[in-house]
Amino acid sequence: MGYVIRMPQMGMEMDEGEVVEWAVGEGEAVDEDEVVAVVESEKATNEVEAREAGTLRRIVVPEGGTVEPGTPVGILAGPDEDLSEYETEIEDADAADDGASSAAGGGGSGAAVAAASTGDGQRASGQGTSASERDTGDAEDVRATPGAQQFASEEGIDLAAVAGTGPQGVVTEDDVENHAAEVAAESDGAASGGASTDGQAGEVRATPGARRLAGEEGVDLAGVEGTGPQGVVIEDDIEDYLKETTPDAAAAADSGAATRTVSEARQLSGIQQTISDRLGESYRNAVHVTVKREFDATALRNVSAAADAAGADVSMTDLLVRAAGAELAARPAFNALFEDGEHRPIEEVNIGVAVDVEAGLITPVVPRVDAKSVEAVADARGRLTDRALSGEFTSDDLAGGTFTITNLGPFGVDSFDPVINPPEVAILGVGRVRNDGAMTLSLSFDHRVLNGADAAKFLDGLVGTLTDALALAAFFETDLLADESVEVSVSPSE
């Protein structure tokens, strides 16, 4: 007995997921618990494992396809099993989608969802449906990808007249451009003109999109070779022409002109886009103010060394996290969210500790820091960091934060102004321990709900703990004072 593979719900805040990779191809057998696909949400990358042994009979959403949680992405079944039951299940899911009209049947409806989500005009396998076979009423009734809809709107093209080649007749962006090229080739009007006889751009047959791009780039259409129907110039022809005729950097340098050569254009991953959106939201909405406090880190360093001597795997960062947890419990206004116009202090102290990974900066969350020993904090943070660096973290690892700590000390930074991670109201930046033994903490807070005096008191309390070796030692399960050879009693320097 097989089943329909669906996009998993990776965290309560997940809106959509992307199929990053199919680990097996159509027709390949898989064992139970074997990885079938890798998917990515706005926050995390997860592996989808087979619930049972079987064969990946159909890939519904191709790599790069983006769909909502719960959307069918594939079918796993026996090698000779009838797929009609699963195809019906996919059709029902497609029919329930707000963007779908009545389905005609077949197993490609989920792929239509993927094509519509990615908007890249990629054709899925299957027979195209002519415009006459579809509803030829209003353009709004025609199923088309977002890219096709936008292109048709820009060029004034009636989608009802375009033959769709996507699954179940979905109109893709390529379909719209091909339609425009065919119209231009067949038309003898002024917009397209006849075949060029004197090299004038106005007489060159070209699609409206090609004309617009040529105008923006200052390209003479008469010099562009058309690859559309009957030699019509399409947008791709203009782009190819620009690539061939743009002077290279060396030639431009010889002429003395400044150049800007793009070495590689990369789209943001789902995680990077989420980071970008959240930071943009933070700077647009939160009123950022940063206060800084320098202190003597001798006690912090000594206690960390004492812990190492006692066999406790605890770093200065772990001590900072635990001390911050105690201060947040004492000052809950900072352990809070700002949502729907309300300042909402949270009972649990869940601290996110920023980790730099290939996909961007993420913040795995150590839960209930104030209720843990520093050894337990170190263990939890270590496991979260390992998962983050290996790419095996989940959306749950990043959820539930109430305060964030970001440490640029290992990169040689003295101090900086960190950006609040919304909907949190504050974030603590940590600098390096300088040669004179001093360290700087930078507390950014949302001035809509907190003020400078609040922030100064928070830092004062935190620094008081970090400069008191006995207070730091009290966070341990290990009795650091049992070994009299270990020096932890250091008087605060401030």
C-alpha cells in the first residue's frame, strides 16, 4: 500500500516549502526510512523519509517547485500498483486550492501548482490543451502561472487566446511569449511591419517584450537575429545579443571607463529570504537604540578556566548566556515580544544564540535558560550549534525565542550595533576580550516599549554578575569551590 508524499509542515510559522532535491528518481525503489527528498522552508531544511518501502512512481512537484504545506509532491507505491487512487487524491487537493479551477484529471495537477508557484515557465510533462479546448471566456478563468499572467498583462495579451502547454493546459510564460511571437509573425500591421528591407528597427518583426527591452537597452532591432516563428525577434534574442556585444571588462578598463561586471547572480534561499524579510521588518518598524557597557572580563575568564580544570565543558559564551538568562528573569520587560501593538513579557526565558552558517545567520534557541545549570546550557547550545553547522537543524530548533545573543568576538570585533530579531524587543551583542582584559556588551532595544534607563539597568545587573566570580560559580552543578587550587574568587573591577 503506497501513499501520496506531501510537503511537510516544518514549524507553525511555515507558509510554503521548496523541493530542493529529489534524492531518488522516478521508478527507483526506496526502503522504509530512506531519504526520498530534501525540502526547505523559510527557516530550515528537512529530509523527507519514506514511511514504507516502495517505488517513487511519480514526482509531482519538480526540484525548485514551491508549494504550501500539505500539498502533494510525489507518489510512493508498489512498482505495479494502480495509481488512480492517489491521482484522485491529488486532484482533490488541487481542487481545494484557492488558485485552481476545476481539474480535468490526471496526475500532474500538483505540478501545475508548482509551476504557478515558481513562475519560471518550466514545462511539465503531459499533453498541452489548446485554447479552443479550454474555457475561452474571461482571461481570469484561464489557469496560468503568475509569470504568464504578469507578462500577458504587460503586453496586453488575452490569456484566453493562448494555448497552454503546462499540466492540464496551464499557460506558462513561454506560452505567452510564443503566442506574442506568432501574432507578430502573422501581422502585417504597423506594430510589427513586414520583413525588414532597409534595416530600420521599426520594420523589424519583434514581440512587444523584445521591443521594450531593446528600447531600454538602446539596442537596434535591425542588428538582432530573430529566433521566433518566421524570424520574429523575441526577448531571449535581445538578451543573447547583449551578452555577445557588451564589451568585456578588460576592454572597458582600457578605455578608462568604470565597469560593474556581475560574476554570479544568486537568488536568496528560503532561509536567506526570511532573514532578509525579518531584518527589513525590524528596521522599518522597531525604533532601534543601542547602549554599550565595557567591563573587566577577568572573572569571566577565570571561572571559564576553572570550569575547564574541573572537567566541565563550559565556555565564556555559555556563562554569558546563563547570566543573561538570570537577568532576563529578573527584568521580564526585556524577555518579551512586541506584537499587535502589545508589549508581551514571556514567562519562559528562551535565548537564541546566533550561528553563522552557509545559508546565513540563524538563531538556534536554548529553551528555559534560567532554569538550567550552566553545564546544561552548554550541552543544549553545543547540540544546537552542531546541528546548525551541519545543516541538520529543524524549524523547531529556531522557534520560540524571547531574546537573542550574537557574539562577534571570535571575529575580532570590539563592539557593534546588533539588529533586533522581531518580534523580540531586545538583542545583546558581544565583542571580543581585548588585550587589556576588557569586553564590551551592546544592547539594542525597541524604544517603543523600553527606554534608555531600562537598558542601562539591565546592563548594570548583567555586568554585576559577569564580574562576580562567585555569582558565576553558583550557576554550576559542579562545585568549583571544592578544589582549593582553583581560583574563582575575584573582586569586581567596576
